[in-house]
Amino acid sequence: MSWQPHGISSSGFLQGAQDGRSKTVPAVAAYRGQLWCLWADMEDAIWYAVTIKEGEFGPRSRFPERGLPVLTNLNGHLHAIITLGTGEMVHYLYDDEDKPAWISLGPVAGAIAHSSPCLAAFHNKLFLVFIRDACLYYQIWTTSTADPTSASQRQGFWSEPTRLRDDGQTFSGIPALFAINGVLHVLCGSSDASREILGFKFDYISSTWIPSDDVSGGRAASGVSATSFGDKAYLGFIENGPGDVSHAVYVAAYSDGKWQPQEDVAGQSAADPPQIAILNGRIHCIFAENTEARDLRWYSRPVLSYSLSSWMQDIADETLISHLTIPGTHDSCARSTIPFVRTQYLSITQQLALGIRFFDLRLRLHDDGHLYCYHGGVLIDFPTGLSFAYVMDEIWTFLRGADGRQPPTETVLISINNDDISPEQQADPALFYSAVQDAIVDTPPYPDGSHRWFVEPVTPTLGEARGRAVLLRRYHGHPAVHPVARQGLDLSKWLNDNPQFTIITPTKVKIHLQDKWRYTDRMTLAQLVANKSGHVQQLMDRAATSPAGVDAGSDAGSDGDAYSDAVAVADADADADGDTRTTTPRPGLREQNDWFINFNSAVGDPAEHGEVMEAKWIAVGAHSNWIGKWVDGMNVRTREYLQELQTRETGTSKRRLGIVNLDFPELPGDNDLVARLIEMNF
């Protein structure tokens, strides 16, 4: 897995002409599906740029401050700390909610740094570590809510500067912070002749830093940077000890309980320590080149054995879609600025790049005859609205390229539900059914003549579905159309807020579901997450242990296992003449096509009972009872469960877990849940 240059040339320049010159260490972070970079030019003016597509940053923009920047993503909010010429520090937050802009949160109380600091997000807090008078200090920033909206909530508060060590050890260079396996670590080079990188970990119980014997990465003369991804960490530095004057750029990986041999980054050299971040399964390394020009360079390499953007390409064509483990999202388009409406930060395009292949769309028919995305009666992207056509254009571009001629490797599953529960819609389901049907019929074929949609009410193989969108229909069928002739896999008998139920379609496809999402009883966040995790893990266990040859046509209510589902049987004999037609199954396949569809999402409702629990808190984690003990969310708990599954049976990771739908799948920033789900297919 070699390092690849990005940017405007084969040499990896991040910006053109004089735009990308950095006086000191740049700041890099992955944020809402994009890579962000801040840097100070030769006059200390700060600029920032954001990736606009894979391998390309957009033009730079001016930051409202001068100094040295550091940057981190705190559970979907981008924070920057700027060290001024006086050594004092100021705190900024990027505001995405209204008009995108950097807003000042004021000074970092009492902070004075004598070199570039480091910043990391951990348990919905910011940890800042810096060197003053050769000693390491740290400060912690907290806020009263996981999603600050008001000025006071955004402000938060900083703890007083505290010496990290009182044992006389002195430090130099630039420190680094990262979390791995639920523990926060700091690394920094010693100031003596050895320049040894020393490691410490934060003990939450005693609120102290203790030496960490298992975290060490060799030697670095001028500082380090670090990031983590699941159970692995990565360390970036220059110079392998004080005797090495090459300024060569190195990255070392921490896995299997130890640091692996360091690797040079494409033979590059840097003036200052490289900064690293992980986005969509690749580690990105950005640094100022070791020349007088100090132009920013950008390189990356994969950290996975497969690509998140094309992970289906190595799976056999004859594999049934229902036999895969597929990461998906719940209320996939709900990027609303309203906290209790929002379930995602990433666009559909960004979710596809992350590896997501199942989308849960809630649509309404407008008077203009077009379909628009909603969540619980709230229009997404108010007031103009996000149209179904726009979402599908994103998907077609991903599947076959902008010109529709790219060879297909992937498929995307599209679950559509009618968000409109008005009496008119309930009385005449033909209205919505016909609107979706018209949208599908009006979709032009690819240039090679192949269809873009798979709408047969059966389980396709991957070969049949590559390059196509597979329709799963949660809305009711057209009364005049025979049940087995209706478009899409029939999920219209969906049982709301149910922890375990099975739908048997008119074409004898059996679909096991878990969608317990409303919690109205008084309980803590920890209790809610534990309860929801139990439902998710139970269905995962069933999917993993279910034999591929389960008879989908068995009697309703008898699954042949020890579980007792609520069973909803779609109407196979709804027409007047009693015809019970079914589609012809493929020999040896159709009777093995049980589906498992699992939702990680939930909300604590209503607010007056127990804690106020938004979808994000449940997905990502929060401090219970406002500012208290940290509770890991569903994304972390599910990742831990996947690790547990792998330890049960060593030697292979391949398991069918079905479709697993997530809120905020990219969070927390070091969680590799989507990648681990995909890995279950190999």
C-alpha cells in the first residue's frame, strides 16, 4: 500500500503558486466527510481549505485570526485553537448551522504556549496539551450539551492549565494526542539528547496522566502528530533521532499492541512534523516541504485491504444481496439544523464514499408533482427542499460515473417510506405509489441501455444489482396492481417501534427486522443504550447463525428457531379472483433468501421523562445527566460487539450480519464501525 500524491500536481502540492506556503506546522482534520487544512503563511495570516472532491482541495479562504493553528473534530463540530504571537491562545468554532463562518469562543483561560500545541476530542471534551518552559501542560474544555446552539452553550469553559508531569521530565518539539481502545494518550519528545518519544495516558478516575509503556514510537527531533482508527493508531514525525538531518517524513502504525516498523512517506522531507488524519479508510499526511519555499505537500495511503468506495467489487456475482453484511443509514437525508430532526451530518455522496450502501428515504409528494425528502413532517433543506431526483442523481453518479459509462461494481439499496400520514394519503395509497413509479419510469437508462433500477419483488444477486438501485418498498401498494406485480420488495407491513418482527412478502421473501426506536419510560442514557444494544445484537446473532438454506416459505409465525417474532404477512391473495400467483424463484437460491434489517437508531421521548436523549447522543455518546460520567453510544457499543464476534471464532471475520443502519456513522472520529461491518464480507 504505497503513498500517493494528491493536489494540483504529481508532486502533491496542496495549493498553487504562493497560496500554499506554510510558515509552520499546518493543522489537519477530517470533518463531515471532508478533509480540512489550516496553515499560517509567511506573514502569520491563517488560511484554510477544504477538499471539494477526492484528491483535490478547493481554493483557500482567510481565517479571522493570525498565529499558529491546531484543529480537531469534536463529534461533528470543528474546533480550532490559535496560538497568538504572545503565546496566548484563542478558541474558534466553525458554525455550520446558519451561515457557515468561524466564530470566536474567546481566550483559552490562562494558556501560554512556547511552541505549537496539540488538540484532540475525547468524550465530548477538548483536550489541549502544550509546552511552557520545557514542561507539558494540559487543559480541558467542556460544554453542557452535545450539540451547542446558544452562545452560552458554545462558549463552554476551560479548566486551568495543569502540569501534566511533576517528575522533572522536560520536553521539546510538538506534542500529539490520540485515543485508542477508549484511552486518551499524549506523546511528546524529550528535551535531552536522546529526543525519545515519551507516552502517557489519561486516568479518568484520578484525573492524572500516567506513563504508558505500550505507546512509544522511536525518536523525533522536532515533534510528532498522531491519529487513530479503531484499534490502530498512527504516528507522524520527521528525523529518526537527533543524528538524522534528512528531515525525512515517517509514519509508524500501532497495531497488535505495539508500534510497527516506521515507513517513509514516498521519500519526502518536511520542515516540520507532518500532520495526519484519516478519512474514508485512507491516512492523509500533509506537511510543509523542507525548502525555503515551504510549500504544502499532500500524500495518502489506504489503511484497509479494500476500498470503501468499491468494496463490493471482489464479492462474487452469484452472492445474494441478503447474504451480505451491508452498512446503511437511518433517515439518510435528515441533515436538518433542528437537533431532534437531524440524524446525519454527511450527504448521500459522502455516505457512499464512507462505504454506506443502504439508504432509508422518507418522502412526500408535493403539489409540483415531485417527491421531496422529509423527517417526521419536517422538510429537509427548508425552504427549497431536497428532491428525490437530486438524491438519486448523486447515487447514479456514484454507481456509474457522471457520464454513466463507468464499469459497475456496487449496488445501492433504496428503502422508501411515505412520510405523509394525512387522511388523503391513507385513503388513497395509489397517489404515492404512482408518484414513485413515475419517478422510476422516467429515469433514463444508462448509455449502454441497462436499467438503473431493480424493482422486481424478489432478492437479486449482486451480479444482477451491480450499477443499479434496488427498491425496498415500505409504502403501500397500488390497489389496482396485483401484490406480486407491484414494484419493489414489499415491506409495507412494517411494524412501527418493534424490537423483533418478520415480514413475509407475497413473493415468499422473509425479512427479519429490528426497529425499536421510541423510549418513553424514565431511564438514563446508559440504560437506554444498553437496552437498544441488546435488540441490535440479538438480530445480529440471528443473522450470523441463521443457515443459508432457511425455507422462506415456511408457515407464518414459525421461523424454525427459538425466537418469537411478530409476523406480518403481506397480502398474496388480495385480488378478487383469488389468484395467489408468485414469481418463479431461481432454483437453489430463492428459498435461501432471508433478509435481516437492523436499526441502531433510537430517541428518548418525551423529554420530561429521564434525560433529554437526542438521536445523536444515542448514536455517538454523551455525558449522562448533562456533565457527568461519559456513556458510549450505539456506534461504539456496536463496534465493540463486532470485536466480540471475532473473538468467538478466530481465523475468519466473514459473517452475514444483514443490513445495519446507523445514525452519524462517521462518529466518533476514531470509530471504524462502517469499515468493520464491511470486513464481515471477506
